[in-house]
Amino acid sequence: MLTKLLGIKEFRFPYSDFDFPGKHSQEKILFVTRESEKILLIRLFLVFLATFILFFSFLFSLKIIQTLIFIPPEILHSITLYSTTITLLLSLLAIWWFITLWEKSVFIVTNRRLTKIIYTSPWNKYHLSLNLDKIVDGGAYQKGFLQPLLGLSYFVARSSAGNIKNFKIVNIDFAEDLHNYLTKLLYAFNTHKQKLDNFRPFIPYMKGEERRRFAPEYYQEENN
């Protein structure tokens, strides 16, 4: 039984048991990833920080108000209780929101195309695909100071399609390795299209010989 990619916390090689909306029956998934978990953790930390600042700012403001006017203890208790409850509920909503968007947004490389499904809310998404024959070239680069600090990069594929200029994936690990893999995939697409059905998947964090020992069955075609 095929497993839907959206909502899976971790993608593991091999990808043959995965499925996604719009996948063709003869289409083979070569790689799946999403925005780095480091970015998710930063967003969750900012939620906790905002909750902390909001809560103690409220308590500080309440203390100032108490010095100016008398507030009966029972009313003060109710205000504190309701405000604390609302703050916690908003924080939990923000945590759920960010985790849901992170889990459901994915980037997929197949032997036919690049595709990404990006959720802008837990209910709304856009699905963008770029066929291999429309890719001119690709690249990997870093921006700002946060990406080099966290070891993250942008991955981009430049397109000849008029409606898609750059097919971009932000804040991912191993973007440079993915760029090198795309170069090999495009070469196979342009010169040995008949071999695409058996083209080896992309296994991050593994170099050539290590990948060859880990999954030798995917290298049989190359050795022949």
C-alpha cells in the first residue's frame, strides 16, 4: 500500500512506497525533502519567546494599573485567568499551525519532473511542477548570515518555461549535492532517456562509493 507523502515526519530511502497527489503510475520518486527542521525549531522558539514576552508584559501592565486604580481581588483573578488561557490557546494554535505547514509542504524529484506542494495555511496549498525538459540548469547558494550559520542553502532550477522562471526550494540541507544530482539527472534525460526508469535515487549524506555499497541494485545499470 502506498503511503501519502503529505504529513510524514521523516522520509527514508527507498521512496518506492510513497505517493503524492498527481503522481503518474509510471513515475518514479527519486528524492523527497522539505524545509529543514532547524527552521521549524526556530519558529517554535519564537512562538515560545513571544508567549513569554506577552504574558509578562500583561502582568507588568496589570501591576501598573493596580497602582492607579483599585481592582477587587476576584476580578483581578478572573482577568489573570482568562488572559493566561487565551495566551496559551493562541500559542498552541501557532505551534500547531507551523508544525502542520512544515509537515505538509514537500519538494519531490522524480524521473519526469521537479514538483513542490507548499501549504500557505493548513487548508490552502499550491502545487507547482517543472518537467525535466523545461530545466535549463540549476544551482545552490546561500543568503544572509543565518543560512551559513545553520548549514542551509537555496536550491534553484532555472526554467525555459515562460510561466516559471526559477523553481526554488528554500532552507534545505545538502542543496549543493542535490544540484550535482540534478545535473546528472538532466544529462541522463538528454542522452539516455530510456534509462530514466532505472535512474538511481538521491541519497543525501552519502558519497559515491558509500551509496554504491548501500544500494548496489541501483548501480547495476551504470555498470553494464
